[in-house]
Amino acid sequence: LEADAEPIGIRNYLDDSDQEEDPPSLEATETIIDDDADVFTVYDHDIPSTHLPPPCSPSAASAPQSLNPFHISSDSQTPAEHDNNPSNVAKSVPYQGAARVLCHDADVRSAYQAQMLPTTNIYEPFDNCLDWELAKWAKQQDVSQNAFTTLLKIPGFRETLELSYNDSRSLNQTIDQLPRSAPWQTAPIEVSHESCGPISTDFFFRDALESIKTIYGNPAFTKYMAFAPEKQYSNVAKDPTDCIYNEMHTGDWWWSTQAKLGDGATVVPVILSSDKTQLTTFNSGEKTAYPMYATIGNIAKDIRRKPSLHAQMLIGYLPTPDLSSLSEEHARTVRARLFHAALTVITESLRGPEHDGVELTSGDGAVRRCHPIIAVYVADYPEQSLVACTRQGSQCPKCHAVEIEFEEHKLPWKRRKQDETLKSLKHGAQQPSARRQESVLKAVGLTHVIDPFWKGFLYSNIHDAITPDILHQLLQGLLSYLIAWATSIVGLSELDARFKTLPPMHGVRSFTNGINGLVRVSGGEHKQICKQLLGCIVGKAPACAVNATRALLEFLHLAVYDSHSEETLLYMQTALDDFHKDKDIFLELKAHTPGHFNLPKLHSLQHYVDTIRERGTTDNYNTEATERLHIDYAKDAYRATNKHDYLEQMVNWLDRRERVAIFDVHLHYRQNTLPPLQLPQAVIPGHVVAKRANHRSVLFTRLISDYHAQHFVHALETFIATYCKLSPRQRCNDPIIIPFNHVEVWDRVKFRLQHLQLDDAPPIMDTAVAIPTTASKAAQFSTVLVVVGDDAEETGVRASKCLQPDDFHFTKSFTTWSFSIH
């Protein structure tokens, strides 16, 4: 607050808990206190205006407002009407004529109900609600079969609860009577190689179309689904071309694909992902699984990212046969052919509906003509090369860039096209000898896969479906390189010492032992390192190295935005330009020893901006979600087996858990008690402090010595005079006398802030601390930005002051006295 302005009352929502997850409760007896920014210790120098971080992505204020952002507004306008309306600022323009509803199913549960026996008991095949709830608890809490059987054998337990099962085996038999979604199947596949002849194996899978029907028709997802593409604009009046990209249906790909299908059609973007994972910790490579997942882009991205909501379905365990008898080169070719042969079986049911369409019923009973189209394949770089049939390490799976060009920037690379790749593969397969085939395919950068699984899909381009991978390309890729370069320049001991001495801060991990000793660094740890790395090299690294580091970290920060506009995409491109301009400093300082930057992960950054425009922000297709799914669908499933013939046991275990989850959803739907998947989060203004102060009586002299609040008394007098509207002459003739010399002090204050990028996102809770030095702990004072002017930027630092907080409170009696006597 400015010194000459009347203070604004700020509610003090009292909260005696240190938990940040739950919003504080609002009570009728809330204490209202008045805050004044002048009680903060203000730095004398201004914040430099150069090299400021870029603005945040499109804010909540500029995003299109609607009760449900995933439904088409009934008063939507055509593009012409939209452009001619001068009152439009932020707007969503849906594609006219898309996602036409053909009819409504009278009973949206008819397909599911048809699999059940006719009965008046809604819990059938369970006897009653308690019988069902105990079974659900046993399966969802991963209770072992022996433990559950032991529980049921307790004398009188089963009889008292009137349970229909007497052990784990009979419980499994009861659950097996529940309707299932897409059934599991086994199928043999066979590939051949000139070095070893035919190789055959079986694998477990589920039909892709049946799996998509299950996801599409889940009534829990209906309110969080988009059926038509739309264009979102941040400020139509100012710039009609400034589009917003967040959810997948806001991207250009969905819009252009909709135009190819014609009026009435509904695009169902199929998102596939796969990644081999190790099931055992110590027996490296002995037991592995190769899960394959599927979901659809119609569902909101934050729903898709939550494994507990089951928006992602496991549709297969790809084969991983033992090929140790073959050479590495031949084994690699056989594995690639097996991979594509298995995916051909899984996705076969999508080929016809992709072109002709298929009637699908959503959870609200609406029937539409849907076209399931492979839109995204989520994978790391080795998997991307496998999917696109390009040679790993020497080729880009999205464009025609080759290894010696990976360090270049903005070359006119031609994007790969699926039809051209198929022609090259066919031409290679027609060569008379294996050696000649290898030579021809190597010349065009392709692997020797005869029939890729995406052959025959008309509306898919597998190369465009390859998407950025934040986890492996940035966090565990280029950031690892950046840390190594910084270590080489600054020195291992010096960099570690700087990380160790950084003061603690809310939301930032303290590396009290440095970063050198970290082993198997996770993506989350890399995120924490990148928050602190730039500050740790300033003063020891040359300016060009600091600029290059800042540019790459800025690119990472921008790449993970929840929402983008053309403006923020320009910032992103500028950051990449800046890195390439200064990256050679790492070669000059011999920090990067190979002598070049021909890294596939570095080249992949060239495709981030275009992919965001086409398919939405990167959180739509980040491999972090796939890695998390491995816990539920691979590792937990494996632990539930006896470790012999484990894949079949894993399939049975997962099938029963899925039957329980689906039955639970339909049971809630039938009882009209289906809980919402997202709860609206109201942003509570102001700040939150504990009910009781950490220090009940702190003298003014201690405020100066321990808290560095040298101007507290003067600020308090100024605040009282301003509140009471006293003129300077009145203050001179009648000086303010403060009748006490101590205050209550809090060590921390929590700020609840609105999410800057998405309206419907939960608010952000931040914490500032002011803890003086104690006998066992060093002082900790957070730095905060406080708005002091009306022209302050929403995401910048203009009209803001850099402050250190000290949180004080006065007794109610003094508050009454001080404001009544004047």
C-alpha cells in the first residue's frame, strides 16, 4: 500500500494447521486485520528492468470464461459474427457443424446392463451393500489373498456381516461375474529374419476399439469431454490472430482433421503410449514388461493425467522374447518387427472406423458418428524411432534432419510424411538381397520393418503424431548436459558449495549435501535443480555461459506452461534462439567434450512450438504420465503374482480391479450419486496465518535487532495517521504515542493466489517466512514481491517492490484505542 493511500482491510483466515492442501474454513468469527506494506523492510535499490523473465502464459483473466470449458456454448458465434463483434475480448469459436448428435440412447447403461442377470438387487452378484463394499475395499487396497482369507476365517466375522464369499477364491469367482470392458485376448504373431528364420510368440492384448468405447462411454467423464474443435482467442479486439492453446481440441490438428471429415463427424483423437519397464529391482533385465496404453484426447488433460480416474487403459503387454542367440543388429530388427506386428493386431479394429466412422455413445446417452484417429504417440526418443521406423541416433523421427545437422538451428528441414516413408520401406523390401535392402534403407534413414502398424491409416501421419517429451528430452536430457557443463566451468566443489549455502525457500528443495552425490536423479529432482542452477553459476561463469544457461532454463519453464498464446510461443522460440546463439561457449571452455552439439534431444526442441500449435500444450502428452502408469499396471500387478508365468497373473489381477472400478462407477450412476472428478476451487483473497502467534511478546528493540525491521515504529505511526486521515500539521501538534512496546509475531504467512494460466485450476498456496537466528538454526527470511501501484503487471514486476516480510499483530484493545482517540 502506498503511504498516502487508505489501507485496504484484508481478512485473516485463521488456520491452526500447517497443511497446505485444504483451504482454510470460513467462520462467522473471523478476525479482520489491516496490513500495510510499509511494515516490510524495503530494499533501497529498484529491481533492474533488463533480463526480466517473460510474462506468464495467458492468464485466467484473458481466458474464455464458461461454466464448462469442455462443452460448446449454446450462444457460440460463427467466425464472421465473432470478428464483427467489437465487444469481444476473449472468445471461443467452435467448429460449426461438428459432433452432431444422431440420437439419444434411452438407457445409457443398456450395453453394460445387458451383461448382468436380471434382478432387483442393484448390488448383484453381491448380496447387499456391505457385501460389495468389503469386496471393493479388498481389491482397491491391494489386500493379499492370504490376508483376506485369514480375515474371513475369524469366527463369526463372515456370519455377522452376512457375506456371500468365504475366502479369496470365492471372492474372485464373484468378481468374475461382473461385466467387463474390453476383454483380454491372446494372439500369436510371427516374424521372420534372414539370419534365423521365423520367430513366433504370443502376447496379451485388448481390442483398441472396444477399449476406446469403454473410455468414451464412461459416465464419469461426460462433463469433462470435448467433442468438437474450437479456436480460443486471448484478446480478439486487440489481436484477432492471438490464439490460445491448452487442451487438445484447441490445437490446429483437430480443426484441420475435422474439415477433412465433413459436417456432423466427431473426431476421437487416439493417444497411444508404450515403454518397456523393469519389474525387478536387483535382477536387472531378467523380468520386464512392455505395457501399451491408450486414451482419447476428448477427455480433459488433467483427468487423463490421474491414474486413479482410469482415463488411460492398458491395452496390451507387447512381446519381449529372449533374442540373446542373435547378434545385436539382428535382434534389434526382430524386436522392431515384433513390435509392429503386435500393434497391427491391437489397432486392426480402428482401420475401418477411422475412415467410415462408428456410432459411439457417450456417458450422457448422446450417439455420434465418431472417427477414432491415431493423433499422438507418447514415447521417449528410442521408442519414437521404433514407432516411426527411423534409425535411432542418426535420424529425426519428425523431419529429415540427420545427425550432423542436429546442432543446427532453423534449417529448412522437410517434415516427414507417412506416405513417403511407406514408399521407401516398400522400395527397400523389393531389393533382391538382404545386404542390398539394408543399404537402400540405411541411405534414407529407415529401419528394416516390412509392415509398420500405421500402414493403411488414412488420416494419421505417424511422424506428426510423435510429440515432445519433457521428461526425457529436457529434464533428464538437456538439463543433465547443462549441469555437467556448469560443473566443468564452475568446478565440482564450488558448485556443490553454492547449492549447499542457498537459504531455504518454500517450494524449493534444499540440497544440503550438494548435487554431486545424487544417484538416479528423477525428473522431480531435476526440476528442483533447474530452479537454482542459474543463481549458482552467476559470478563464476562467463556472461555467454550464463546467457545460454538462462535461455535453456527459460525454454524449459515455458515448455511446461498449462496454456500458451502466440505471444508466449514467441518467447519460447526466442529463448531457443538465444541458446543457439551462445551455446558455443561450452565448446570454447571445453565443458562439452565431444566437440559438437549433434544431440537428438537438442534437435527435438525445434519441433516444440509447432507441436503445441497443432496438438495443445505439452502436458497433453508428457511421458511422466506413462511412467506413473507403470506403477499401477506393471509393478503393482507383478508384486501380486507368484513371479512364475507372471504376465497371465498380472492380466487377471488387473481385469478384476477394472471390473470393480467400472461396477462402482455404474452403481453410483444408477443411484445418482456420481461424484464430480474436479471440485471448483474458490480463490480466497489475502493471506492465511495460524490462530496463535509463534512469539507472544516481542519487544520493538528485538524487531530491529533480530528481524531487521528498523522502520517499524515509524511505519506504524504513519499507518495510524493515514487510517485516521491526519494532516501533517495535526501530527506535528498532536504526536502519536504508542502505549506499548511489544507485539505478537508469526514466523510464516501463507498467500493463496489465483492460478495465472487457467481459470479452473486450483489456487496456488505460497509461503513466506521470517525466522530470526536461533542457537541451532540460521536465520531465514523470504523475499516477496508486493504490488505498490495501480499500473502493476499481472505477471511482471513493474509497480512492485522487493520486500522481506515481518508479520506482526496488535491486541484488540490497542486497535480500539488507537483508532478511537484520533
